[in-house]
Amino acid sequence: MAEQTFCIDFGSGFTKVGLRRHPTATTVLVNDHGIDTTDFCYHSVVVIDRSGPKPVVEYGKKAAGRAPANGIEIHANWKQWLFLTPSGDEPGANSVEAFLRTDELAKLAARHGVTATQIGHLRQLVSSARELLAGAGVQPVTRDAQRQQFAASLAVYYFTWLRQEVLKECERLPHAGVKYADIPTRVSVPAFAHGSNVTTHPGCKFLTTALVKAGWSLHPENPVVSEPVANTVGVLTNGLNATKKNKVDLGSMFNKGPVITVGANAKYYAPYRAIVVDVGGYTTDFAVLTLRQDGLLDADPERAFDAQQHSVPLGVSDLDKRVLSVLPPEKAAWLSKRSADELDGFRVTLYTEGKPVRSGVIGTVGAPGTEGDAVRDQLSQFAAAVGAEVRQFLTAIGTGGTNELVLTGGGVSIPAVRDAILTAAAADGREFVKIHGPDIQKKHTGKPVHKLDSRIARGGGAIGGSSLFFEPALA
């Protein structure tokens, strides 16, 4: 087991790091300077500045404030590249062959006097070269594979920087008996990369390899955990860790709410289920944790609950693409050249507050009228897509049970998304005894509401991933 543990919740926009200093310490978020701030969020943005004689790489807040320009590369959503499943070597997967079949090339050729016959010969030459390589056992690298390899290299640099920042922050924490540089680490991954695929999914391998190269030592037993399950544990325990006779004390850790009521008198209640929906930048994650008959008394913490989990590649970055697609080209281009910090502010204005973005350079983005209606329509369609995924996932678990609903992630602060989730979760007659989430009021649900602070709403996965719940040696 590991008495102390870091957990890295690597997100598309922000990365959170949880820390358990000893077995009975409440998990804290590293870099947390105040409950009403989001200082605990490390920007996941990486900037490569190639404008000088040598490339300069920047990270975190500094990188988030940089805008793309000549020689300035902004990488703000590269997590998804790690978890790509590179396609086979069909013609469309090879970037050169794909370009040779485009209308753009035909127009370019006509403009410069290149005949169709010459283009045909070029296509044949590239195709023959591919066949020769295949015959020699050499497989050309596809565009997805190139992106994945680039993201894997980027990850080493990013997690090296992150380790330096985390250890710097740990200097202000208690040091008695704790060597922070020696604490092992686990990382959370989307549900589709977990389970039976935990040691074979390329994204997991790239991620854990990058962590080791960056100086992090992996947890000896559970180096990788599922994002939705870790998030559920973080929310329901609020980071509390407890032991009894040197064993995990789940009754104390899950010490509030319906879970402890049902766990103490299971025969008098319908099965307890915690349902979590987390809308992030890259994925929307779902988890249902169902308490077993004597789950809180079970010797193995991870056997206390039956877990169902699911992740879909549908997040706020997809909403961004939808909105850009309906804006006038000049406004879309202007937005695309903003810094990550500016874009975060625009999302709050456009998506959460429902207001247009005003700029002295390009005018108003999402102005009332046709443009504003188009933005709202895309927001509505995205919210409906999230709601459809929620309903599809929950259909399999039925409508009974003693249920709590937990909403987390940056996307659930968008009113249209939050409302779509609440509607979908309550479909088919499903009932909830309590609902947890940020910016939710009882008038939205008609049920008791626990308003989550930003630590839990944004950092629940890092807090839960550091929990004793994932320490089987203490069972």
C-alpha cells in the first residue's frame, strides 16, 4: 500500500492534483489557496514559442495568457490526442494520399497548369510507395498516430513542469515525517480507457510512461483509476479518510447522507445508488455506484460498491466547435486566435450568462438576432446531446433504488446543459432523494440540494483518486 498518495486528474483545460499526506488525513488539493478560488487548477495549456532562435516552451498561467501568432503554437486541448485510436492504413488515413484526392488540389493544379494526367501519375506514385513499404513490413504513420506521438512527447514536458510546481507548493504544507518527492502517484483516465483495457490502452500507456519520465513514481498497486469512479468517491467522502484497527473505515468516510442511512439498515431500504454526471472539456463521464447489501462492512473497499461507468468523447470543446461553425468567418477566426484565458471568459459570457461578447476589434459576437439565435441553437443542440447520453446510460439501471445525483465538471455550470441533465436523469419516473452540484437551487429540482463548492465540483476526481478507497492493502 501507499500511506501517502498524489492523484493527478489530467483535464483538457485544467489539471488538478490531490494529496493524502497520511492514511487518516483529509485529502487536499495542491495549490489550493482558498475555497472560493480556482487556484488549485493548473492550466493544461502548453505553448511552444518558435519565434526566436531556439524554441521556448511555456506552461500553466503564463501559457494560458498567450495567443497564437506567427511562430507561437498553442496546445490547449491535447489530452484527446493521447486517447485517440489511430485508424488503419486506408487511403483516407494517410494525410498525403488524402490531400491528393481533394478538390482543393485539383483547383490548385488547374491554376498552375498541372494536368489531370500528371496528378494521376502522382497519386499512383504515392500509392505504389505505400505498397512497397507495406511489403517490406514498414507501416506509414497515420495522422492520428502522429498526433498521439506528439501528445505523448508533450506530456513528458508538461508533467515535468507540473511536478516542479507541485513540489514547490508542497513546501508550504506540513513536513513532519513527509518526503513529498517520494510520494507515489496515480492518474485518472476516462472510463473507456479503464477496466480490462487499463494496461493495454495506448492512452494509458502514453500517460503513465510520460509520468515516469517526468519523475513521478507510480502507485505500486493502483497507478490508474477511472475518472468517473474517482470523482464519485471524492464527492461522497468530501476527501475524508479514516481507519479502524488499521483497516479502511468506510462507515466513517461515507458518513453523511443517504448512503450511510441505507448502509446501516440495508434490509429496510431499496438499494442505494450514487449517479454522477461530469461534463468536462473532452469527455462527459458517467458513473453509478450501487451499494452492496453489507457494502460498508465489506473487507475490500472497492467491493463495497458495484460500479457501472461510461465516458463519451463529448465535452465543452465540442460546443466550442459548434459555435465557431455558425459564426461569420471573420469572427470565428478572431475567436480562434484568443488566449485560453480569454476563451474561458468568453465561455462564461456566451454559454453560462447567455450574453453576447463585445469586442472593440470585431464588434459583438453572438449579437441579438440571427447570429445570437444561431449560437443559442448550437448550445441547445449540445445540451440535448448530453441529455441523450445521460438518458441512454441511465436506462440500463432502471428506475428503483435510493438515488443521489451528483453533477460536476465545468460544463454543468452552463444552465442549458444542467437543465438537460436534470430532465434526462428524471426521465422514466426516476427519483432522487438528494442532488449535488454547483449553481443548483431547490427550485431547479424540487429536491434537497447540496451546492458543491469549486473544490469538489472541479477537483472531485483528484480528491477521490487519492482516497483510501483505492488502497486494497488496507482492506
